[in-house]
Amino acid sequence: MSEDEAMVIVNHQATGDVCTLMMCLQDKGTVVRKMMWLMDHVFKYTNFGVVSLIHGDFFIRQGKAHREKQLVYLKDHLDKYYYSRDRKWIVLFPEGGFLRKRRETSQSFAKKNDLPYLTHVTLPRLGATQIILKTLGPQQENGILGTDGSPPGQSNKAKGLQWVIDVTVAYPNARPMDIQTWIFGYRDPTVTHVHYR
């Protein structure tokens, strides 16, 4: 599926999750080169922010005050850059932030809405996911999805997203690795589990 279009959803515990995901995808054909990332707007001001801006990734501002406007910006960004830059995979962290910062709010929301009480992940936020699926999902034309059944000689349009890949990163004893640990190696080596579905 590395040459198909896919949305990759990943749980988010610490800054090391991005490094872990990049390591896992490095040998998957052209995936890394053809990915678009959605990330919190504060990362725009980090050392890799300029690279991400040039690459065409999207920085999303969080919070109720910004939510609706950011979803409009996301749709515009996808329309403008996803296909024009030949992107195949889009990566997002639907939990909306790090586990340690979101767990309490997620558990409170779950209790009020009779949803599962989660301890190792948080409930996903759906706004960006829905915009991505609506914008990049397979489009129906005459009851047919994507390019299936296109008349001969017509230009092939993109089929749209063919896969949703759910990635769960799990650390022993629920102690996530942060980027400082990756850089300075001040923790003993550990096995990190990455589950794909």
C-alpha cells in the first residue's frame, strides 16, 4: 500500500513518537518523501519548522476559539498542496496533543458521554480527520468511486484515500521517549512496540 493514498492516524505520547514513526516508515518505498504531516502550530517555530513549511506540511492551531477557522484553512491547504506536490500519505495525531496533557480531559469527557475510560491513549478529536476524509477520500462520480471505470483516453484523476492506517506506539512501563532522549541517549535502550492496523 506504500504507493496508494493513505491517512495515517497515530497516538501521541511524546515528541519521540515522530522519530519512532519516521524510523518505521524509512524503508517503505517513497512513503516518507510523499507524506504530508499535520502538527501543532508551535512546531513551526522549531528547528524543523522551516523544513516542514517548505515541504508543505500543515500547522494547526488548537483551541475552541480557533477550531472552525483552522478546519477551513486545512481544507484550503489540502486543496492547494496535497495533489500538486504529489502527496500520497497524510499523517495526523487525532488525540490533539501529548497523552500526559490530554488524559484527564479525555477521561472527563468519556465519563460525561458514556464512552470508554482510556488510560494509555485519549479519545480522538475528529475535526481534522473528517476534513481530510471529505477532501481526500474517494470521490463518487456516476456511482463509481475514484478512477474505476474511467472512459479510455480520459486523464486519470487521483483515486483518493484508499487506506486508513492506525498506528499505536507503546513504550514499556508507559514511559514515552522524548526527542531529548533520542538526541542525548540518557536512558538505557528500550524496546518500543509499534502496532499497525
